[in-house]
Amino acid sequence: MAKTRSRLAAGADALSHHRHEECLRALQEADDAASLLASDERFFNHTAVAVFLTEHQAAATALRSKVKDTLRERTMADVKRRLSAAMSQAEELYAHFRFEEALAQLHVVRTMMEEEAGAEAENNAEIAARATALTERHQKEHLAREAVRRALSAR
């Protein structure tokens, strides 16, 4: 029982220091030790062992849930960072009158958003709003200028 407890404690400590793989490894070792304890015939009828295994299962499940949430948050932050960087690049290209490159980058942003459909909606909502604003700005400014140029060149 001590080995199981120590491995769970090691897993919690590893999680608090952002060492997720180490935490999962410690959880696996704790589960292995608990399985050995549960499979030992000498301890089948001991209520203390049954209580311990129930508590272990609850603690291990809670720790796995924390790891899962932490990894999900990290993934979401990474997705948002990549989308934001790509969108900023599109806006920068547009600001420097590199319209075709900006539109190509905007297409890249939209493709990334479709690929990252599993990402949280609020991450994509901000980027989608920026992409829509840039598209509308392009339609209002650049395309209007092009229409004027064509009209003037037709005279």
C-alpha cells in the first residue's frame, strides 16, 4: 500500500511541476502496485485493503482528470497561439499592401481553423472575427480602389 501511495504522491508532484509524462508513468506504476495488491489472495477478505483500493481508484481517477484537463488547456493555448500568429501575419501583410499574400495567409488561417475544429469555440471566435474584419476591409478598400482604377483606365 505504501508503494501505491508514494507513486500517487509522485504523480501529483510531477503534475504540479508540469511533468505530465512523468505523472502518467507514476500513475501507471501506482495502478500496477494496486493490481498486485488486489490480486494477492492473502488480502481478499481484509476490509482495510478494500477501502484502500477504493480510495486509490478515486485518487487515481482525480489525478488522471487533472492531467487530461491540463494537457487540454495546453493544447488549446498552443492552437490559439498558432492561429493568432498566422492571423497577425495576414494583417501585417495587408497593412503593407501585399494583398495577394495577405489573402493567401487568410486562407491558411481559415484552413487551420477548420483543421482545429476540436478547439474551443472562444479560441476560434476571436480569430474568426479578425479574419472576417480583414476580409471586409479588403472588400471595401482594395476592391473599391480596383473598381475605380478600372473605370479610369476604361476612359
